[in-house]
Amino acid sequence: MPELKLLRRIIYPLQEFVKAESFSGILLMLVTLVALAWANSPWAHTYDAVWNTPLTIAIGEFGLTKAAILWINDGLMAIFFFVVGLEIKREMLMGELASLRSAAFPVVAALGGMLVPAGVYVAFNYTTPDQLTGWGIPMATDIAFALGILTLLGNRVPLPLKLFLVAFAIVDDIGAVLVIALFYTAQVDYLMLWVALLLFGILLVLSALRVRHIWLYILLGVVMWVAFLKSGVHATVAGILLATAIPARSKITDNAFISSTDTILGELQATHYNRTGDEDETPEEEDFQAAVHTLESNCEEALSPLHRLEHALHPYVAYFIMPVFALANAGLYIDANLTSGFLNSVSWGIILGLVLGKPIGILVFTGLAAATGLIAKPDSFSWGQLIGAGLLGGIGFTMSIFIANLAFASSPFLAQAKLAILLASVVAGILAYVLLRLVSREQPEDRP
């Protein structure tokens, strides 16, 4: 029974994550089509006008004024990275990445899925420094789109393959965050950077002292975000750092929660079924409300701040932040100027890096590691299905576009890079769907 209980604690959150991300991926597909249609419609001029509208947030004399698209890319995406950080922390504490044995396979796969695509891009662009800056673009994976494709396959795809894809994508996200922080940083204001790091240190101290007031973390996190924004280091890094400081432990143990809940429910039941056995009599309203309030408090204490925040924010990220990001960034005006010079080394590096580099890197790294005995491939899915998952990893979209914005800001290559990302993601998604449909059979419904 303890093993079953542990399995449920690991699998159930992941199933909810997969479900939310799957529908988010389908929504992203629709929003992307809307963005492209809008940018190429008779009202195309309104597309740039809307996203370049200046917006100001001010408190007293202090305020920040940015174009709407920068509030999205620097502000809303910081929340996106915050939730990604929460998911990473949960996975490393109690999920697929919690033990070396379970983490080894997706970690090796992710390394291959990052290094080989970057190598493919570098091979096409190493002679031109202004184009070489895009090497991080094909390293990324959009888990929402990938799981959206898996949703179309229904029960043909076994749950372990879905969980592998989630774990692989989370390791991929860790790599993307490191790449953004280390290689896509503008000129640094070291004073503001030290302020940001000092605030991060305070957050870690609060976490070590087991302070559980979520709003205190959020308040300090917002100030840290402003400090990073002013420092030149991309402000989304603040989201990841804040997530690492959020406490992941419950205030009470499982046994204490169960014992207290059983006691309260027992008292309510004893009051409800009075001595005469009359079931129509109910406990006094005041006693009943007090018991419910105690149960509510127990539930809040049993859930860690990490789980509460992830559960609360994930729908907003999946169904609002990511679609808004796609709507603001995927609208490309496709004309002769874009298509005539499209097939250049930047485009080829991105397309081949995502479509071929991802699955080849994943297959080669995991194959070599398995052949040498360093890791073992799970028996629950085949090598063919692994290649299909590798092709799904080639759907870069959100993260790839985000890195492209950093790599080619104010560069003529930005539009071409975005078009290459869109085309590569479509090709990789179609190939993955076809391959997984060919190599996978109908599965019974997965149950933990």
C-alpha cells in the first residue's frame, strides 16, 4: 500500500499536468492561426499597433512604461517561467526526476536533444557572428504543443511515454533557462544584479525558516523581477529563482492530517446519528461550521505552498499567458521580402536543428548510453516510439520564439527565424503524429 500511495502522489499530478498542457497545445494552434491571419489581413496595421501600444504601471512616483509586447515577453513570461520552475522543483523532489535511476534516461535524452540541434545550427552559421547568436533557438521544446499532438493519438500512446516526454521537456526547460541567463544577457548593471541576488538570498532564508506566507514571497519576487529587469539580465530569470525558494513541504504530516480529519468526521457523524438513531437531526450549525473550517485549515496545511501555487497558476499560464504570447509573437506578415530570402543559413539551421537534430540527438545519446550500460531504456515504450517523442521535441514554438526574440532583437533575421520555427514545428508535429500512429497500438486506459 505505501508503494501505491507513492505512485498516486507522483502520477496524479502528472496526469493533471498532461491534461492541461494537452488542451493548451490545441489552443495554441488555434491562436497561432489567428495571429497569422490577423497579420496578413486588411487590418494588418492594427496588429503592430496593438502590441506596440505603451502601457505604464506606476506606484506613486515610481513607474515602468513599456510596449505591450514587452510587458508580455518580460512580465507575463516571467510568470510562465515561475510556473515552469515550480514544475521543475516538484519533479526533482517527488516526480520523474526525483531519483537518479528514473531521471537518467530523460536527462540523457534532453542533453542529446539540446546539444545536437545547437550543433546543427552552428554548422550552418559558424562563419557569420551576427547569425551565430541564434544557436539556442533549436534547443527548445514546447511541451504544450507536443502533448497536444499526443492528445490526437488518444490511447495509442502509453502513459510512460507521455511521462518521459514531460520529464525530458522539463530538463530541456532547465537548459533553456541556463542558456537565456548565461548567453542572452545584455550589458549588465552589477549594482542592480547584486540587489536581485540579495533578494534571492532573503527568499532562500525565508524558505529555510519554513515561512509559508505566499504573498511575502510574491512581493519580494516582484521586487527581484524589477531588479533583474534593470540589471540587464533577462527578467524571466527572476521567475525561475523565485520558484526555487517556494517551500515544497507540507506544514503537517500525512498521518497527522488523516488522524485529525478522521477525528473531526467521526465527531460529526456521532452528532448526526444521535442516540435515538434519528437521522433527520443534524448537528448545531455553529458546531458544523467550526468543523468544516477546521477541515479547510487542515487541507491548507497539508498542501505545500509549491503545490498550491502550481495548482492555482497553471490554468492561467496554459489558457491565458501562453496564448497571449503566441498571439503577440506569431503574427508574421508573409510577403515577397520574407519568402525570397527565407532559405538562408539561419532558416536551415533552425529547421534542420529542430526536425532532424532533436530526434537524432535523443536517439544517439540514449542509444549509446544504453549500449554502454550507463542507463536502461524503459520497457514500456519502443525505440520507434522514442523517435516519435524526439520528433515531438522538435516542436520548439513558444520557447524557440522566445529565444529568437533575444537572439535577433531588432535584426532582419527575426521574422525569418520565426517563420522557420513555425514551419519546423508543423513538420515535426506531422512526422511525429504519423510515426507514432504507425508504431503504436491502441492501449487500454492508463490507470495508476
